[in-house]
Amino acid sequence: MSPHSKLIPDDSPLANLDGFFAALGELPVLNPEQMGILREEELLESLTVLFLEMAGTTIDAMVAALEAGDIRGLSSKAHLLKGSAVNFGADRLVAVCQEVEQSAARLKEPTLQKLLDAVQAEYQLVRQALTAA
């Protein structure tokens, strides 16, 4: 089981968004073990370039989908970003993307906007960490 899967109980429709964000703060921006594996296999630089190219475009598409009310598109793009972020052990970004993906259909726009803001903030932290690595 991944560490981000325990952040929100199964029976909670994000009733406590502040608690979710507080739990995120307990995770590292990037998992040091995963980063070590990528360095050992000499994959870190090439994966970082690909991730940074794709992630910005994907987040822009998520914003556009939310603005258009395209919940399926928002969920799909969250899934794509989550899959890429997991390569770096970016568990906080993965957790927020997972929540967008799984909850988009049942949450109202203001809550989705808060989650999307969190996606953008976490992406910036991941981007900074990767460019410093």
C-alpha cells in the first residue's frame, strides 16, 4: 500500500480538506529512496526532463478542464500526472492527483479548485527539488 493511500479515509468525501493537506505535509516532496534508485540507474536526468516538459502542459489541461466543467478530462489528466509523478516518489503530488482523479465526480467546483491549487503548488515543489537534484 502506498503512503498516500492512507491520507483520506475511504468513507470521507474530503470533509476535512485541512486534515488532508496537513497529512500531505508529513510526506517528503520526493522520496529519497526512489531518487537514489533513479540516480543509480542513471535515469534521473532524462526522466526529469521528460517529466517537466509533460507536467506543465498536463496541469494547464487540468485547469482548462475544470474551467470547462469537463470532470472526466480533469480526472484523466490527474491520472496521467499521478503516473508520471510516482516515478520520482513525489508522494505528495501523487496523493493530490489521486484525490482529484477519484473524487472529481462527487466534489463541487470550489473544493476541486482547492485541490487543483494544491496540485499546482506541489508541482512547483517537485520541480524545484528535481532541478536542485
